[in-house]
Amino acid sequence: EYKSYLRMNRLYDTVEPTVIDEELLRTCIEDQGPQGEAGRIAKREGTDFTEVRKIRLDFKNILKIDNLWFFNNLVKLNLDNNIIEKIENLGSLIHLEWLDLSFNNIEKIEGLDKLTKLRDLTLYNNHITTLENMESLNNLHVLSIGNNNIDSFENVWNERVFLE
């Protein structure tokens, strides 16, 4: 655990953190979208962010979650393998069903209360110490929380999410 923490901090010290901006989003969508002639047509016509259903923003050295409010219909979001410290600015992604925040620097579960359709949440390999703030995640079926700093799973049974 400590080695991965040091590795992440070293990465943070040597590489300028990336900001989620329109340029990054367009580049990722084009790279992950149709290829060949269909890709050229899509690029020429431009991308309507509201139509995007999934996007991968993994391995981008992102420090802060931001500028995703355009993606009203997003169902799947990969933000794994970055340097994100806080779960925030996801409230407009009300259709999100799958969220991967593994391999980041997150210390607290928060900012998920509006993501009521979330079915799969991956928080593997962060710095989380307590399972909390998941009461609204009634549709959650998969929670990957391994390799964190959780002292006790005692309060897990108090969370409505795990009762089924």
C-alpha cells in the first residue's frame, strides 16, 4: 500500500496534473469513438456531449473531477489510474450506472448522492478509511473497495445499500 502511495505521489511531483477541459474530452471521445470513415464523419460533424454514453478518462494524470456536466446521458465513466483526491462534480450524471475511481488518492466516499442509478462502483486502491455516504445508492450491486485503509466493516451493515 505504502509503495503505491509513494509511486502516486512521485507521479504527482514529476508530471503536471491534467485538467478535464473541452479539448481533453473531445480528444478522448474521438479516440474512443468510431474509426475509419465513420470516425472522419463524426469528427467533421462534431461531438454532441449530451449523446455520449460512455467515456474513458483513465491514465490521464487528472487531479480534479470537473467539466462533466455536459454528459447528461453518460452511463459508464472510467476515471481510474489518475491522482484524483476527492469525489466531486458528478451530480449532473444522473444516468450513471458504472463508475471506476480505482487507483487514485481518494480518502473519503462523498459526492455520490445524486447517482441513484449507480449499479457498479469501483474504489479499489485508494486511501479510504470509512464506508460512508452511500445511503442513496439503492441500485448498487457491485462495490469494489479492496486495498484501502478501512479499519472496520462494522458500519457496512448499517448502510441500506448492503441489506439486500
